[in-house]
Amino acid sequence: MFDALTDGLLQRAFEPLVKTGRLDVVTPAGKVLAFGDQGLPQARIRFTDQRAVIHLLRDPDLNFGEMYMQERIVVEQGSVYDVLELVLRHARQVPDSRMVQFLDAVRMKLIPLWQNNLRGKSRANVAHHYDLDDRLYQLFLDEDRQYSCAYFENGNESLEAAQLAKKRHIAAKLLLAPGQRVLDIGCGWGGMARYLAEIGEAGHVKGVTLSTEQLEGARRRALQTPVADRLEYALEDYRDTRGPFDRIVSVGMFEHVGSRFHDAFFQQCFELLAEDGVMLLHFIGNFEEPAFNNPWIERYIFPGGNLPSMSEFTPAIERSGLLVSDIEVLRLHYASTLRIWRERFLARREEARLLYDERFCRMWEFYLSMSETAFRYQDIAVFQVQLVRNQEAVPLTRNYVAPREAALKARERLSPRYAHIVDQTAHR
């Protein structure tokens, strides 16, 4: 009787989601439920116990990933990416269950608690993800350790070329002039700062981070460049930084600020930016109305994270005194980035298992797969927001971007560090 009930619930849950491709769901009793039109992709999952079925049906956003990590959902054909693609690519047309709607409402109420990113909590959140064994990131990132969305100008570049294009695109939008003083908020392993100093010819670049592992890596890599004397890295909360700076850049950090602190972030940037300065903010955003962080991502990957919608971050910009001079939306670029990261990680999965364990590898594969499908099939993308204090600080049109990118690329070809990457196309 109970088996028949859960089988019926699984049928009702998966049938409206899986319209194309094929997904076979094997129940704990061994019954096979088939969904889709028998096209591609095709995948097969098996539940090992009835409680796993109940957990998934009760809270799929949290428990799908947990059941996969615990091997209570086993992928027997295809990959977990294939399963997520089958389930998510038509999910926007399917209304949520009443249980999911209730959980969503509760989670919206919990946003202030989850995103209470005071200094101590911000430091702990960063350590949770970015202070993992440095060798883990070496398995799948490009050689410059860019852990953010790449920029695919043609679509078939190597990861290294696309990440270099991202730095070039941002540098062009910054309208950087030789000798200027630059701040990089959330500098990671320091690659953007190194690029702005060496290729952008900035006079001084200060990078701030809350990750001790990344700080150590940034300082070590700076010593290997010809511009080490123009690079400074500090373990420092952006709220404690002092300026002014001619240019400010922040890539992949704003997602960790939290909506409660948007005002503080932009007000601080206003204070740090010179009167004729330019800022470029690159971050993951939400196309739709404000929402909570995915609960599985919140618990296991990025605690305290937030993917802000325009209706969340633009009012804070307006209140700060900064002016939005340009917004560009990079659609699907992060999906392409994540696909390469996922392929690279899986190719060296055994090395990751030796660093951690099997559960960690399943968690990481689910994270990369879930993130890629989210960028392909859900309402998130990367926003690049250019900000100024004075609207005359930037040209009237975007016509300056391409010539500046060409000039930067010409300098890259003269640099031993970048020349071998320029114009690479094949990503495998």
C-alpha cells in the first residue's frame, strides 16, 4: 500500500517535468517508472529506500542533492548532470507543489538570518568554500585561477582564452589609464589585479580578500610577475578599506554581501571611488523578483550567499550616490564555463577523492552540475554593472570598448605570461 502511494507521488512529481529525453526512476521495490519522449538525454536513477523518496518529494530543492551525496539516490545510467537537465529544462512551466510553496515562503522569511553577513560571519562563510585545499581548485580552474564566469566571444574558446577575454573585457570597461590606483574587492588568487597592473599598466592595484588560502596564493603569484612592486594584497573586509581609488573592480564577490548589506557596500564604494573614477561590478544576478539562496547551495557550498535581482541592488546604488552608466547581461557564458569546469573535475575526480573522500566528490559534482543547469534553464545570469560618481567620467556610447580590447590584446601578445593563450579556440 505504501509503495503504491509513493509510486503515485513520484509519477505526479516527475511526469510534468520530464517532457523530452528519457528518465527512468527505479523505486526501492524495483518498479521502473519511465518519463519523457524517449529522446536525449537519457538517464536512470534508483532510490535505495522509501525514506529517500519521501525526503525528495517533501523538499526537492534541499534533499535531491543530499540524497545524491548519501548515495540514497543512485545514478545508474547517464550522469547527475543529465538527470538535472531532464528535470529542470521544462521546470519553469510547472507550478510548485503546495509543500514547496510553503517551504519557499518560510525561506523568504529566513533571508535576514541567512544573510546576516557581519564581519565575523562573512569571514566564516568565505572560509567554508574558499579555504579548501588549494590543490582542489588546481584540478579544474584555468592556470590563472579565475573562479568566476569566463567570457566566450566566439563560443569555442579554451577556458584559458575565455578567462583572459573576461579580464580584457572588464579592463576595457574600466577605462584604465597608466599609473592609476585600483582596488579589487574580493580579489581571489589575484589574477585580475595582476592583469590590470601588467597589461592595463595600473600604477598600483590593491586586492582585498577574506580567504587566507587565496591571499597566500595571490602574494606568491605576484612575486612571479614583473610588476610585483605595483601589487598589494590584504586580508581585509571591504568595509575596512580606505581610499580613494581611481578605479574599483569586483568580480564574483557581490553575491556574498547579502541583501541586508547592499546599502553598506555601495556607500563604501562611493566613498572609496575618486570623483572622476569608474567602477565595474561583475556578479551573478537573478532575472526575476527577489528570491532566497538555493537551500542545498546555502548549506553545503555558499553559506550566506545571495543572487540579487535588479529590483534589489539598483535601489541601493541610487541611495549611495553612485550612477549606473552601463549594464551588460552575460547570458549562458557561465553555463559554458561550468561545463568545462565539470568536465575537468570529472577527468581528475580520483585526485579529488584522495584529497577528501567520495562524499565530497559527489557533493562537488552535484554543485557543478546543478549550477550549470541553473544557468541554462533557470532565471540567473551574470550582470556587469559600470558605476561612476560623475556621468562625464565615461564616453557617451560603448564604442570605446572594442578599440580598448584590441589594444589590450596587442599588449597580451607581447607578454610571455599571456601570449600563448591569446586566440586559443579549442576548449578540450
